[in-house]
Amino acid sequence: MDLINDYRNSELILALAKQIKAEAATLSRPINIMEICGGHTHSIMKFALGELVEGVVNFIHGPGCPVCIMPVSRIDEACELASMQGVIFCTLADMLRVPGSHTSLLKLRGLGHDIRALYTPLDALKIARQNPDKNVIFFAIGFETTTPMSAVIIQKALDEGVKNLYFHINHVTVPAPLRAIMADKNVNIDGFLGPSHVSVIVGSNAYKELALEFKRPIAISGFEPVDVMASVLNLIRQHKRASFEVFNEYKRAVSAQGNVKAKELVAKYMRPCTFEWRGLGEIDDSGLCLKDEYVSIDARRVFALQKEQATKEAKACICGQILRGVSKPPECALFAKACTPNSPVGACMVSSEGACAAYYKYQRRGA
């Protein structure tokens, strides 16, 4: 089986769209489906899936972009650490362009600070080995998909006795914000497309309790258009019969238990903690931080950061509302005008997984 072309078969996509419309014909209104992952948002935009089921399915974009959900306070901390003498600051490329209260990592790099965009997180360890006279700080971001890689680097650094590598942990989890969105009475969502890669790690069982508690079906979906359309069809069928199950459409990669070894490795070095999400606010146990026994490599505790800095966000940017699923990018007055990929105002336009970036790339009309 061709894992790309077979899942992009146009005849199959159109057949699924026809089935979706037929099944939804008896509903009194369009069904609201939130895709958690930014990868799904881009697939929906790229393959015009919304147009194929227009009038019966309303796709709502969720908080599944790790760059987009990063609050300004964390960006400000990154800028402060990156500005310190003797520091090499490392992170993934998209983070460099996210505006903080007063500057961005990219602007600081232009001023001569040593800020590096990594191709792989493992490069942070390599840089630390090559620069023993510098403090190397790795600004780690991402959902459950990338967290195990950070745990691997921590383990390697400790095993090798590397003393100059520090970690600013910004890893987050999917189930906690999903619970917050489901509990928000202002958000009207009938079903969810569960994330692909995250689910490979956490497993399909991670969502069962949420689906039953909030009476919302969840379909774990692959990224390809056939995956998405098959998952949407399942959600409509569950909605019609009032069932609230976790449907695993992405069985070729996702098991019920997930990647147990990866989860054990993460649990060895990190513990759940409260995390502030852009647009969603603070959510208990939605983030991860280093355990107390690893305080010596925790950049937030080793380096003297300013306390309670006042943060500043662009008032007209509605990235937070988009991440909560209550607005869409074209509703923002800045979209495709003052805010573009070349000159982003908010994080949703910066990241390649951001909803604003997806609309700009695939659906910009009349801009």
C-alpha cells in the first residue's frame, strides 16, 4: 500500500465527502468539529476539505500548535536568557520569530547574541560539548511528540557528565487543554479530531475518560485527506447515535497504550505542572517541568530571571481566541494586512502549524 498516494486518492476523498453529506443531511445544523493538531488544520486547508463538506461540517481550529500556544511571558524569559553574557541559546526555528513584549529572539540575534536554530534537539548536546566555556540553554517546546527527545538529551548529558547544558522546559500535554476546552460553555463543539503524532506516544486510551465525561466523540486521525474525511464520517455517525467513543482511525501508527518506553523516560526526568497557555490561561497539570532532583540543569532556576515582568501583547491580535476555537483567522482585522508570514504580529501567523499561516497560504482571498 502506498502510504501517501493511497491516502490522497481523489476518488476516495470525493466518495467520503458524498457519504458525509448524505449522513449529515438529517442533522438540524452543521456539525462543529475541532481539529486539535495544527497538522490537521493545514491538511484541511491544503486539500480544501472544508469546501467539500461545506454546509454540513464546520471545522474549528484548536490549540495544537506548540509555538502558537506559547505565552508572551515565556517568550520574554527566552529573550532574557538569550541576552545574558556567555550564553548560547538554542531552540527550534519557528520560536525565533515569535514576538515577545519588547523584542524577539530573531531581533536579538541580529544584535549579535548567540542564538541558534536547531535542526534536531540533539544538536544542543553537540553544541555544549563543543563550547565548554559557554552556558548552553536549550529552550524545549512541543507536545508529547517531542518531549521524549528532550528526555533523551537530558539522559545523555547526565550520563556524559556534560556540565554546561541547561534546559528551559516548555513541553505541554494534550488531554489537559482538551478538558479545558470541553468544559468551556462558550465553545460549542460536537466532536474532536484527535492528534496523530501525539497519540502515537500517549495512545488512544488517553482520551476515553474525556469522551465519556463530556459526552463528545473523538476520532484519532492521520494527517492525510482520506484519514481526515474517514474520521469526520465517524464523528457524524457517532453524533447521530449519541455515542461518545474514541475511534482510532490512525491504527497504522497509534496503539491503545501508546509508546510506553517513551512515557517512562519522560516520567523519569519531568513531572506535571501548571502551564499558562496563550488564549486558554493557566491550566493545572497541562505542562511539564524538571523534577526537583534535576534543579542543577533547570535554566529557570539556575539563572536569575526577573520576577513578575509585565507582558505586552498586540491588542488587535486574536490568536488567543483562535486557539480557543471561538474565532477564525479571517475575522482578525490584522490578518493578511498588518500581519503576514513575513511580518507576523501573533504566534498563529509565525508557526508553520499555525491556523493563520494555513489560511494565509491556502485560503487567502481578496487580501
